[in-house]
Amino acid sequence: TSATGLVDYQPGSIVSREILKKSTGKVTVFAFDEHEGLSEHTSPFDALVHVIEGAVEISISGKPHKVSAGELILMPANQPHALKALSRFKMILTMIREK
């Protein structure tokens, strides 16, 4: 199965599909329509973003990073981060919890 085929774009929306959930973490595929995003927030877990289509600006502790298809970025635990779609984009988010 192609990862990009696991979620479809919805106009003006963010669509997610959890593909793995364990006590140690989870893997979720997201599809963001253009101009959609997530406001600044923190998480107690490290989160690895793998962009699989399109491009996103991810701000970590106020520093913006452009991440495009095929690229990865780590959002460290407890650091504020925000996401803004630069175009429609899809990503795989892997969250890892410490035991």
C-alpha cells in the first residue's frame, strides 16, 4: 500500500488516519489542505515528521523549517511547535513515548 493513498485531501480540512498504536507510541498519516495548519502547541513526546507529498512550514521553538516531500524533521518533546501547509501536503507522524 502506498502511504500517500492512506488518506485523502478534504477541502479546508485536516484528515488523519492512525495506522499503528502501541503503548510506546503511534504512527498517524495526515493530509492537510492548502493553508491549513496546527497552532503552536507542545507534546510530552518526541515526534518524527516524514513529509510524503507537498510542503509544510514547521516552526520549532519559533524557528521556521520548510519541509518538502521526502524530507524528515524531528519535533523534540516539550518544545513548542506549529505547522502551516505551504501547499496541500501529506505526512507520516511517528510519536515515541519513553517508558
